[in-house]
Amino acid sequence: MAQRFSNYPKFKLIKKSLNLKAIPYVSLNTNGGRKIKVELPDSAYGEWIIYQKNEPKFYFCAFKENGEVNRIASYAREKKMDMECFLVELLRTREYTDLATKFTGTLSIPLRQKSSMQEFELMQIVDS
């Protein structure tokens, strides 16, 4: 299994503040409490949010600041891998667990209050 990951592009995690649409939920499961589902703006292209334990934790953008596709996205495209699944697998090489590409609203009810734009500090996955 380590052999498989040795070919993956190297990456690092850096803190990044993002303004995202926050949608509040109340969880009915044993953990209870409020949860937040986040959404990227409709204009976002080539960007993903990865959740850890149903909380937004990681952010990935397939493009460098100059508009070129980065090595991580190029690798996934070259290998014909689903980008979301590849990002989760890539993070697992660093032993991150309980990852998901979507908010799992099972046993959760959206609150009646309106969604709002909020600033979140996420870990951005970047080429190293």
C-alpha cells in the first residue's frame, strides 16, 4: 500500500481564510449540537471542501494563482481519478481520518434561520 502512495504528488497544508456560505443544522444523533454546512460560491470552479467529522476542514483549488492547473489536479486527471475521492485518499496518506467530500446531514435538521456568509479558516492543500 505504501508503494501506491509513493507516486502521489507531494503536498503541504497551509491555513487559508475563506468566506463561505454557512447553513446551520441541528444534529439529532448522539453527538448532538449544531453543525454547519458550507458552500462555495456558484462562481467557484475547480474548488473543493473536504469535511472531517462533519466539520469543514480542508480546501483545495485545482489552479495556481497564475491560472495553470497544479500538479495535484494534473495527477488526478492523468490517472482518470475522481478529484474528490483522490483528495480524501491523498489526505489519508497523512493519516487523517473521518473524511468526507460532502456534509452528511443524516439525522440533522436545517435551522430556519437564513444562511449567511462567514469566514472559515481551513487547511488548504497545495503543491509542495
